Amino acid sequence: MRYVVIGGGIVGLATAHRLTLEHPGAEVTVVEKELTWGAHQTGHNSGVIHAGVYYKPGSLKATLCKAGSASMVAFCREHDIPHKVTGKLIVATDPSELPRLRGLYDRALANGLPARLVDAAEAREYEPEVACVQGIHVASTGIADFGAVCVTLAALLEKAGATLRLGARVTGISTLHGETVVHTTVGDVFADVLVNCAGLHADRVAKLAGITPPARIIPFRGEYYELRPERRHLVNGLIYPVPDPQFPFLGVHLTRMVDGSVHAGPNAVLATAREGYSWSRVRPRDIADTVSYPGMWQLARKHLRYGLTEVRRSLSKQRFAASLARLVPAVTAADLVPASAGVRAQAITPSGALVDDFLIVVEGRQVHVLNAPSPAATSSLEIARYIVDRLPR
């Protein structure tokens, strides 16, 4: 059996690795258009091993994230990858947020997570500089170097005899005598089973394969700052606000990374390219895909005010700092220096609904991962298991 995985991010590599474990005699090929592994969503995220607090009980995100937080920590331990189980605080900074905080706490318990409510004094035992009226402490949250996870997975794949093709952009997918042919810039690859883990381009790859995606990828850029080295002492671990339940974005938060730096963000603004890590990166085709999509206009009509707030924060360091100061009042704009941005591949339906769960479509001998933003890195080993369990034999 020949398996071809399109996409060399953490989900694609994890899926290929799972294939080599469960089908050791199979031919496994990974094609990735970039020259490095995990070059996009994986390599630009916040490095958080999520516990699974936010997700609807019973959803794929809830079940795979909880299992994934454990399996990712185990994988990092086994392969000596930098990581740490730090726990995190989700804090209500105003009494008006308390109903949402307590609803989130109930959801954490429903998802079987080690969470507890803490008052302001208890919260300051974890984070002396935090400001809150009440919070949730989640013990199983951690941080990891997901880029190093990708490098390790690639090494394991190579050792298992898989074929790894970097710099191989997919240009078409066709069928020849019952076989799937993946056409790339470095030659054709033949597949009995195709797995599409193309992230920001997953819907386009699905179309190349003859699949009509039930949603379109719309890119949202998440911009980060980091604290100056002399101000890193303000944050011990991870501090999050109570999120808006209407959105999958968690609001700007503070994260101490595995290297000791403290990242702040991200916000969420519509990107001008699927790989648009700055305002200056503009791709007309990507803009056309966004503005021509009815679902995007439906979303904009519903949430224009939210979107404008995010844009204003993107354009103003002072506004960004003010959002952080709600969590840690000692943080000022002078404490922030720009850090690299990320782009979230968010699937949106034609009605304008944000797809809030992982979306994995199986059709014949093809599997298409059409929505796998955060917590996909955390869940990647379990997403891989889920996919391989559903592949045609």
C-alpha cells in the first residue's frame, strides 16, 4: 500500500509517522512545498500544550486535545524535546466576566481536566503580578518546542524508510488506471491512499483532488510581541483572559516559552495572504478568495465591531499593551518588542459560521483535514491516530 501525505506541518508528519508504526511494510511519502518542516502554522504558534478547557465536551477538539496533551508530553520526554508542564491561569479581571469564567470552569470539569477555581490571593501565588477577581488554574497546560517535534518526527520517518520530499509543491492531482497521481514541482508521486494535511491550503488541495470542501480557509494573522528580557520576571507561566465564547480566538495572553522568553498575543486580524505574516505581504489571489466568498461577508456583518477592535489593536502598540495590562498591570508599551506573527487557517462555512471543531473529511481513498487550527499542534499525535484508524484498508 502506498500512502502519500501532503503537508509537512506537525499534523502531516505525525500522520505519516503513525502510518509507519501501524503499517510498517507500506510505502509512505510526505510532500511539502517549503524547504523546512513545520514552516507555517506549526512554526509560528505560541508553543502551548493546551489542556482542552475551551472545547465543547464530546467534540473532536475536546477529546483529542485532552489525549494529545498527555501524548505530546510523553513524546517530548521520550525524545528529549524541550517542554515543561507549567499549568496556566485563566483570569476574570472584572466582575462582569465571572459568569463566563464559571461556565468555562464547568466545561473544564466536564472535559475531565485538573482545574480549580482560585480567588485573587491564590492566583497571585502562581503569578504575583496578575490582577483578577477570580481565576481558573489548569494544571495540565504546558509549553513545548513544536518545531523540534517536527524535526524529530521527520528523523523517525527517515529511519522508518519513508520518502520525504521538501520543496515539492503540489500542482495537480489526477487519477490514472485507478491510481491517484500527485503532481508536484519535483515529479509525480503515485498513491493508493491520499491524506491532505496542507493547512492553510487544505481546501485548495481538496479541490485539486476533486473534493468540494464544505468550508473555505480564511487566513487570520495573529501578531505577537515579547517582553524585554529585563521585564520577563513579570510572568512565571501562562496567563489568559476569559475568552469571548463567540470566537475561537482566545484573546491576547502572556506565555513564558521554553527558552525563557515571554510572548504576548496574539490578536486576530484578517490577513492579506494565506501566508501573510505582515501587512506588507499581499497576495491578490488570496484576497480574491476571501472577498468573493459569501461566508466571509456573512461573518463580517455579524462581527464587524469585533474585527475593527482587533485591527485597531494591531495598529497601536499602546492598545496592545493596554489589553495585556488588564491581566498584568505592570506591563507597559515600553516593555514590548515585536515578535514574529502567525497565520491561523480558519475554516468558515458559506453561512458565515466559524468551524469550531476539527473538520476531517473521508471520501473513498482520500482523507482531507480541512480545519485544524489550535489546538492541532497539541493534538497532532491523536489527530494522526484518528486519521489512520479511518483510512481504507
